Amino acid sequence: MKKSCENLNCYERGFKEVLIRDKKNKEYKILCKQHYEQYIKNQDLNCSWASCNRLGEFKAPAKDQKKYVWFCEEHIKVYNKKWDFFEGMTQAQIEEFIFKDIIGHRKTKKFGSMDNFFNDLWNNAIEDELLNISKFKSSLDIKNQKYTEKQLAAIKKMELKPNITWIMIKEQFKKLVKKYHPDMNAGDKKYEEKLKEITIAYSYLKSSLSDKQKVA
């Protein structure tokens, strides 16, 4: 091997490639024999899946946001398919987490209640949605004229049609949280914004729909 050791301040001849776990998947670098042996001794580079001895080349989020686990290509697919950050949380806990995420998990002014906070956000964001709501509204039949235009816009934002029940809205929210969570989409910020929009729409519906609308 002609390449020199890539360890900082080491100029020895490279001995072997080694997996590096940092921010990228499948990241390798060349180390000399001494640094290679030190690194291997101090690192468990195997796949985190039980009884799998292949290298864990692919990074995945753990329940603890500050930690990650690493899997081989086969098991990262299984893990991602099953993984749900919000598994075990109640609806209120999910909303509270995303509420804190929107404000950067820092103290902020009082809004009276979390519902007021989401309602204010929705009212500020709704103007563009109302411009496109007429076509969506025309799909309603007479018995479904129970929603306001703002509620219809929120239903549309959640990728639903108007003829739905409150239970269906809650189930859709859970599905969309998993679908658009950034950790399921390589940390892409556009999915983070999409998730926030959906949470705002859902929270608006939860607080604005009357008991009669929820059971209809």
C-alpha cells in the first residue's frame, strides 16, 4: 500500500483501510499498522444488530437524540422500516416535543396555551392555502359542509380528503410524523419543515373542531 497513514501527524506507510464512524456512511481511511491496531482495539465496528458480525457502515438514530447506532446494509433497511422516534409517546407528548422543536427547545414567551401557539401559527400560515382551497372545497357534498375554510386547508395539509373522521385524522398524523421525521430522511431540513407544517395543521384541527364535528 503506497498511501501514507491518514492519522494526524503520522507519516508512516499506510497498512490497512479502516471504517470511520463520524457523520457519513461508509467512510474509510488508511492507517499505519500501529494506528490501525490501536483503532480496532478501541472500537467495536460490528453491526449493532444482535448476532451480526458484519461491519456497521450505516448510521441510524437511536431513541436518545444525542446517540446513534450503526448497522450493515441489510439491517439498516430493517431498522429504518421499523423505526419510529415517537413510538410509545402519547399524542400530547408528540405535540409537546415538536412545539419545543419549533421554538428551538428554549424558553419563550407565554402563549396562554400550546393550542393558542399552534392556532396563531396556522392563522399566519393559512393565507396561501386559502387561495387554493376552492378546488378542494368543490369536492365536498352537502353533508360535509361542516368545516370552515381554515379547517379544510388543515385537512388538505395533512394529505386527507374532507370526508374523514377525527380518528382517521389522528391515525394520519401518526403516519405522517414517521414519514416526514428528518431522521428518517437523512436529516433533510425540508422534511423537518414539512413535519412542522403538518403538526401545526393537526393541532389547529384538534383545538378548533367541536365535539360534534369530531364524532360526526
